[in-house]
Amino acid sequence: MTPETALTEISRGMEMALVLGGPPLIAVLAIGVIVGILQAATQINEPTIAFVVKAITLVATFALVGHFLLGRMVAFTTELFHRIPHLIG
């Protein structure tokens, strides 16, 4: 395996990690900002409120886009397994 091939595979893996981790992270980040603003405006500084809302958001995000994310991960893994003989040889 050449260094260029290794870098290509690493970049594909990093891209897949971004695709899989992006939607849940963005959703939780957005909800965290909104809850933080509401807590600052109402002066309710209870950390469990933010945690519960973020957990519910994470579960809802996986329920909505989980099928898409799982399909992408399975396709990437299958494609990687098919490329193994070409990578080794």
C-alpha cells in the first residue's frame, strides 16, 4: 500500500465519521444553545434540564436520521471490504 492510498483511505474514514457524527452533534449543539439562552433569560440554572432536553434531542435525531446513517455506514463498510484485495495487492 502506498502512502497516497493510505491517506486516501484515512480521509474517506474521516469523511464518514463527519457524516455519521454531524447530524446528532449539530442538533444537540443547537438545542444546547437554545436551552442555555432560555435558562439565562429565566435565571433557572438547573443542569438537569439541559441534560434531559439534549438527551431527548439526541434520541429524536437518531430516530429521524438513524436509518440514513446506518445505510451510509453499511455501504461504506461493504465498499471497504470489497476494496481490501486492491489495497493489499
